[in-house]
Amino acid sequence: MMASHSLTAAEEAAGGQQLLEVSMGPQHPSTHGVFRMDVTLDGETVVRLKPVFGYLHRNHEKIAEKCSYLGSIPYTDRLDYICSLTNNWAYALTVEKLAGLAAPERAEYIRVILAELTRLINHSCLAGFLLQDMGAAGTPLMYAFREREKILDLFESLTGARMMCDYMRFGGCRCDLPPGWIEQARSVAAHYPAFLDEFEALLTDNEIVRARTEGVGVLGAQLAVNAGITGPMLRASGVNYDIRKVDKYGVYGRFDFRVPLGERGDTFDRYMIRILEMRESLKILQQALRDIPEGPIMDPKARLRNLRPKPGEAYARIEGPKGELGFYVISDGGSNPYRYRIRPPSLINLTILEDLCLGQTIADAVVILGSVDIVLGEVDR
Amino acid sequence: MNGAGIIKGMIETARNLAGSYHDKERLTTVQYPEETLPPVENARTIPFLVYDGGDAAAGLRCTACTICEKECPPQCIYIVKDMAKKPDYLGKMQLHPKVFDIDIAVCMSCGICVEVCPFDAIKMDQVFELSTDDRFGGLLWGIKQLAKPNEYFQKLHRTEASEIDARREQDRRKTQAAAAAKAAVPAPAANLPPPANKGAAA
């Protein structure tokens, strides 16, 4: 792969060269949904890139302000539709903070287990999609989806749905684990490392993958922090910031796991961070599945209907698979939120797309977008 | 940069290809229209209305309280009350729905109606082959399509249905006992039938 040059649009224009504008998307298969990139090219080099989004805008925040607190939970499933359970958790955590509820210990363990399974799904899918964007048509993605199916089976037998789980409630979880679920989850967690080894044998040392990702789309630590980037993308740039460690929300303080960090902040680091995070997630899963206590799964103070928190505001955040997922809710004492706002990691991680792509080729822009890991349901809301 | 990584990857794909012919673990899909996997017990698609006995019109558990209509996030339920009261399983006079429509094109299968229903009247179905060329009439289901017998509920969600049946049986016995005690005030309490948990065995 050709070494990258750092050219600006002004330099190009001064050189009197002809630029080409390409509109990639919104139906382009590599834009991960209905997303458009207005790319200005000099030859094959990107000199300007404008992300255009909003095609999937569903008015989620306004609908939530007209809906009861309970009624918004199924809508949060549809934000980042690959990770519905972590979305549920972030929202439930916010309303619990607002209404002064606390989930019992068993519910907290169930939440951790489900969140880590969700992280496995998200990171496997991301690696698959990234390779799909590089031109490895199907194979890695299908391997990732094969493993994802096993986790979706777990979700289905617990929550009734494979993707739109709608499972967590304010002050706990909707229903208890069915018989045999823990054993099944243990078996999935026990078999997952073999899949990761297989996946890594397929990809990590592959020369083509290396050539397409190393040194591509480098994100410096300073820019990452200034732009508010969170999640694996920030950690790939070497910044040690994981909300599971910082906030220790839920019962994360009890688990022994490490936070993998990248060195260069390029696309390869972003891929590798996710593989390493999956291995750490498996450690958390094993500990949580071992230690999960018996007991109730709902706060006795919690009421399903007619939740009217006292006037006030709350912001709660979790380490979603894509980054810091936060919900900000203001209550005026009524049965629906006065203001409801989401801090979507996908959208905020997308803001530096142009900085990553400048000077790279258009083929690399596709790979860089893949490594940012966006889901348009969350970007557009 | 000598191609060893690519060869390693190719060996992995070859192992997967060969493995898919003899290893069940590696073969996770079924050929859908010819073969379907049985749904798990908790699986949910769209709601249905439970009725007891053989007659859907007489045995509908729904009392048209409209809690589900109010709580439904996408507002896909439409209820008109029938003001003529009918006795429920405890003999109490209750309202009934004259119209109970669910627009299944709008329903997002969240199951909140089931959670909030105090009468165990609405439950989640597991049907999924619902495509139709009639967008409006074909996807707006009324009582006729929504009402399903309790035996159907038992078949889908065995654990939950058995628990509910046991609870209802207990309630019915308690009401009967209370009525009997009221009718025969001087009778000794020992003659009352105990509130046995009979339904659970079923």
C-alpha cells in the first residue's frame, strides 16, 4: 500500500488540479446503513469528506417525551439494534437514578452477563463487517454471525426476542433466567475462545489485512480526547478510559479484568482492541456466571406502571460496546419525561471521520468508516 | 510479508468447509421453508387474547379496562367497551370489549401489554408467517383473529400458563368458599373445601 500524504484541499486547489466529488451512499453497501459520505477526491486521495446523515431519523427523543417512562424501553432497543440490551441498561440506570431505585444483586449480575454477551456480539460483528468492507466478501462475517447466533439463542430463550430484547426494567429485570440458561451461557462462553483463535488465525496475521489497516486512519490520543471519542476507538489510541473501570457501575467493581490499549491508533489497532476486549469480556462472563447469586430480580419499591419520579434530572452512562452511552432525563413530576436526551457513542465517534480520512485513498475511507463502528439507528435516532 | 498469514487463513477456511459436512457445531442453519426450528417457550411475536371454555365470545378474559391501550408504546390497540356486563370466572360482573383491534403492522412485539394486563387476558403469540397483500384490512386484526383458547396458550407458554391456571383455580375456590360461608353462616369452617393447588398438577 502506498504511503499516505497529508494534503489539504487548499493545497490541491492551489495546484490547479481538478477535483472529483463522489457521493458515497446512502445506499452504498459499505456505509453500514443509510449514511452518505460526500467525498472530494484528487485522483484517489481524499481531500475533503462530509458525512451526511439523518436518513434514519425517527424522532426517538420526542416520542420518548410523549411516552410513559416504561414505554420508551422498547424504543431504546432500536437505537443501536445490534446491542439492544446495553441500550436498555443505560436507560434503566438513568431512570433508576432519577426515581431512587436500585436493582437487586441478582439483577445486576444478569445485566453484566447480558452486557458482556452483547459486547461479544458487537465486536464479532464489527470485525466481520470491517473485513467485508476490505473485500473479504462474506467469510469472516459469516463466521462471526455463526457465533452470534448462539448468543442470540440465549437472548431469545431469556427475553423472547433475538434482537429487540426489551428486557431491563427500572429496578431490575423483567423475568428471571429460565432453567438451564446459566449452563447454556457457560457453554457459549467456554466455546468462544476457540472461535476467537480461529478468527485470529484467519485475520490477524493475514498480510492483506495488515497492509490495508496498518498506518491507515491514524487517530492521535490528543485529537481523540478533544473530540470526545469514547470506547474501543479511544482506547485504540492509547487512552486508558473505560467507564466500567472509572464509574464501576452495577457490579463491575467486583470483576477482575484488564483494559486493553492500543499504541498507534490506526485501523489495525482498532480491530485488535476489539479482539482483545472480547477476551476480557469472556473473563468477566466466567466470573459473573460463577458468582451469580440467588434472590429477587426486582426492587420491591419498583412499580411497573404510573412511574412518576420527583422533579429533577439525571444523567447515567455505561460503557456500551461502541463507547459511552448516556441518557439524560429531566422529570417534572409527570408520567412522562420532560426532556429526554441520548448521548450516542456512534454519532460522536463519527465526528472525526474527516480527520481520519484526509490524505488517505477512497478505498481506505471505507475501511476507516468500518473501523469507527457506527450503527445508523443510533447516529440518527 | 511472505504470505504465511494468508496460507494460515486458507487452512482455517478449508477446515471450516470440511467441518461443515460432518460437524453439527459448524452447521448452524436449517433450510427455512422446508424446515423450521421450534420456537422457544419465551418467544414472542404479536399479542393474542385468551379465552376460557369453547366459546370465544363468552369466555374472553379481557374486561376492556384499556390499560394495554394506554400503555402500548406505538398505540396499536383500539378498544371499544361493551356496556352490557357479563360474569367473569369468579362470577363478578365485568365489562367486555365490543371492539378489540390490534394493528399488527404497527405492533412492535415489545410485550408491554402482556406485562401490564391485570387479568392475564392478553399474551404473546409465536406466529410469524403473517405476510399479506392486503395492507389495511389484512393487518388490522379484530377479536375474531386475536381470540385464542387457553389450551393454545398452554401449548405456547406451558410454565406461565400453568401458573396462571393454578392461581385462577385457587381464586375461584376461595370465592366459592366465601360464598358458601356467607350462605351457610352457622356451618363449621372445617367443611369448607381447602384452597388446593390443583391446577399446578395439570
